[in-house]
Amino acid sequence: MIYDITPITFNQLDLLSAGHPQGGFQQTGHMAHLAEPDVDDMDLIGVTRNGVLSAGCLIAWTRGRLGLEGSIWLGPLCALDDPKLLEHMTRGIRLAARRRHAVSVTCWPNIEYQRHDADGNPIGVPDTMILDAYRSCGWKHQGFDTGYGKVVNRWNWIRTFDGIKDEKTLFASYKPRTRWSVSRAKTSGVQIRELTADDLGMFASIEQKTARRRGFTARDENYYRRFKETFGSRVHFMLAEIHAGELLTRLTAEYDKLAERLDLLRTQYENHPTSRIKRQEDDITRNLTAMEHRLNEARALASRGSVIPAACALFVEHRRETVYLTAGALPEYRAYQAPALLVHEGMLRLCVNSTQPRRFNMYGITGVFNDPDDEGRGVLEFKQGFDGHAEELVGACTLPTSTIRYKLVEAVHAIKPLKKAGQTEDGR
């Protein structure tokens, strides 16, 4: 075998990513263009094997305290069945780092380390070969952690669609609570539409309100515009809207129909009282009471506008998967279950009905399954409702490329927790 390390183009990276079992939108030329304003520089490195591009990655360089540090998001794209391939890929990464006098490069291989069922129980055994392969090439594994990743999620929720042919079979695969939520949204006037670039201010507004409520940092409208421009038809900004005017009209018609039916039953009962008619009368009376409550809600809703934004979601398509990247929802419309319908429509439109079969990556969970007080409990239960499994990735691996400066960085990271502990002790 003849291996060569070579710079590659955006187009070459896209083609490699599209056909690679570790491929994802993070390792594409589109991602490079999107990230360009936020990083200091980038390199695209490939390895050819007998003249065929067989491995590659995008390295994003950012400036740390002691120099440049590289990041390879969900990469490199490098199969592990050929040890020499990872050796040369690592050598190419190291050479790129040394040309830039970088301190280190951290990668997050897009390889499943351990699969878990819906309750978090391991399926099979962990793939320790991944760690062995990377360690043998000089990478330092940063450990197995839980929680949401600061850069890349180590734990993701994955849904596949074997045996799912249409909306009916997809809907039937959900847990009962999720089926109720999707049905509730549909009968409550919630409709899903895809946003154009001109509508992204609405998307950003919902995201920012969600971020303030949940304590994370949201992107601004300009970022989402760049996302749309960069990924084009591969990205889908979806908005869930409550069509309050239509809902009020429909509920009013249903209420009037029930009221007419009740009047008819009362007349029948007066003329010929039976227990059957009485039971029907009581049932419709209860239904009318419930309908009146929904009518009052619809009237209050319609007073805010005929069409009201309630939730949003961003989906990114790749040849291997569709990623449910980010989402937001307004809490005042929680009862309308708009987020559930957004996910349902994303799966249906972009996976089940797609001409290219692909999995649905619901993205981050914390990896904690047995703690009801965990910060990600609500997110986990929401995603569990759509069926699927948990995918545990191997996590971060770091390649030191300037030994002295890297040791200084390690020392700083080691001191920080001690300093924080001392401050806590002093303040007690």
C-alpha cells in the first residue's frame, strides 16, 4: 500500500464525508464556510491510499493562551480497519499543527464506542479498539464523561426506521404519551412550515428566549442567515404555528354540532325516557363542558393573533443522517405540544419520506438515565418518547504537538479546580 498525505479541497472533503461511515455535516466544506468567521484559520488534510482519498478532516484553529489549538469536530474521517491509515492521518495532522506552531489538536471521533437501549442499558460490549488505535498514534483520551458537551456531544439519541414505511407506522412506533402529544398538537391548530431566509428573525427570537430561560448561549439572526446561505437546501428551519383563527372556527362548529345533538337527545328523553338516552345525554354534556373550556382558550389565543408562533427547530441533512440540531419553544404555549409535532414532521419529511434512507440524530442527551433530578431529564424523556437508542461516542482525544506548552496548559487546567475549591473553602 502506498499512502500519501495531501491537502484536499472542500469538494473532496464533501465527497469523502458523504460516503464515509463516520461522515457528518460537521466534516464538510459547508461547515468550514460557516465556521470561518469564528476561527483563526483552517486546514483540510487528506490521506490517499494507492491514489484514492481514504481519510481526511477539517481542522479549525483557534487561539488559546499559549498559542493555536486545533479542533476536529466529529472527525477525522478515518476507518480503523487499516492501522496504517490512522497513522498517516495523525502524521498529517501533526505536520499541519507544527507548520502553525500549534500547541495541540483535539478531535472527537464520530465512532460509536458503546450503544445503549432506551433505558440506558449497554448493548453488546464497548469498542475499546478505538481507544487502542488512537493511543497507539499518540492521542491522549480525555476520559468518559456525562453531561452536555461544551464542544461536541458525547451522548446522542438516535432513531432508525427499519420497518417504518409511512406516517401511520411511524406514529405507531412512538410511546403512548408522545402519540398523545402529536395528536394534541394536530387537533389544537398547530401547523408546521419551513422558514425562508426572510423569516429567520422569528426563529432567532424564539431560540434566544429559550436560551435565557434554560441558561445557554443562543446564536443571533446573522448566524442563522449564514447557516441558511451556507448549507442551502440541506438545512431546514421549521416553525410550529398555532392557527388560532382556524382553531376557533373549527371548535365553534364542533360545539354547535354537539349542542344541537344535546337538544335532540333532551327532546327524545322527554318523549321517551330511557337509560340509554340518558347516558348519551350525560356524555355529551361532559363533552360540551370540556369543549367550552377549549373554546375559551381558543378565544383568548385568537385575541393575540390569527397565527401565533409557538416553537421552532433546525434540521440539517447529511447523506448518512438528519440531525435535529437545535430547537426552541415558548412556555406559554406548552399545552399545544408544538415541539412534538415538529420532531414528528422532521422525521416524516426528511427521513421516512426521503428518497435517501437515513437515520435521525436527535443529538445531545446527558448520558444519565437513572437520576430524576438530572439537568437533562426532561430532554431525555422527550426523546425517549420517539423510540430509538442512545449512542455513546468515544469522546475527546488530544494530540500534543508542542510538548512544553501542552504541559503548561495541562498544569493550568489542573490548578483551576484546586483554586476554585480553595475559594469555596474560604467563603464557607
